[in-house]
Amino acid sequence: MRVRCRATLLLTSVLLLPAPRLAALDASWRLHTALPAQWQPTIGVGLVLRVPLGAAPEPSRTGPGPATLHVRNWFLHAAVAGALNTGDLDTPIGYGQVGVVRRAHLGPIDRAGVLVVGSLGPKGLGPALRFEALNGVVGIQPGWMWFEGNRNGPTLTIDISFALIGDIFRH
């Protein structure tokens, strides 16, 4: 009983502590759907992490007015997701991805980048492009994956932040 209380206290204190100086880390839970070289989609939940790369730029002043703030443009992007394959409900799929994205001002596209994407169940690996819209709330990834058993093909992944989904249903 004492061990369980200490573990609960430790977990609670970790969750209630203020974020460390690495607060630039952006994490968001996502609804994740993919077409992994098949027509039956997978549907699941994922966690997307984004970390700005490089040192934070210092604000600059050009005169007596307010300082100009500068932002970092490059981010390390990583994500994990678990999903059910609608073509075979007995086969859950795990996804993982890592790569870099950069701020881009391409109409509705806020960020664009290149990733390496992998899956378990079936095992697969391949490259993907990542495009983010609505300040990173929606992600779209076209790519190509090579799967075990000499099966390969195009993939398409879409992830949407649960915060956006909540906002849509509240209004």
C-alpha cells in the first residue's frame, strides 16, 4: 500500500510540475488515419511531438519602439500512433515517424518537411512528405512504404488534433 501511495504521489508531482525550460516542445494528441498501401484505412490515436531546432533567437530592436521577436523555422518532428486496420480488425498497427519540418508560407500550408515512416503489423518502412495546415493542427503525409512480404506502394496519412475536433463539436 505504501509503495502504491508513493508511486501515485510521484506521478502526480511529475504531472503537476511546471514544464522545464524545454517548454518549446509541442505535443498534441491526434486522430490518425492512414492508407498503408491498401484501400482499407487504418484508424487510431497518435501523439505528435515537435521540437524547434537551434537556439532561440534574441529579440532585436531597431529603434525606440517595441522589440521584434524572431522565431525558429526548423523543427524535429516525431510521432507514434496505434491503429486498427479496418480491412482486418484482428491486426492492430503501430506507426512511428521521425524527420524535419520547416515553416513554409505556401497558401494554407504552414509547415512542410521530409520524414521516415515505419510500421509494425505489418512491418514496413519508407519516406514521406509532411504538410501541415492551420498552424500544425492538421497533417497530411503522402509517401511510399516497403512492407514485409514484397508488398509495397503509396501511403497517405492524415492526422487531426483532438483540440480541433473538440472545438468543432463545441460550436
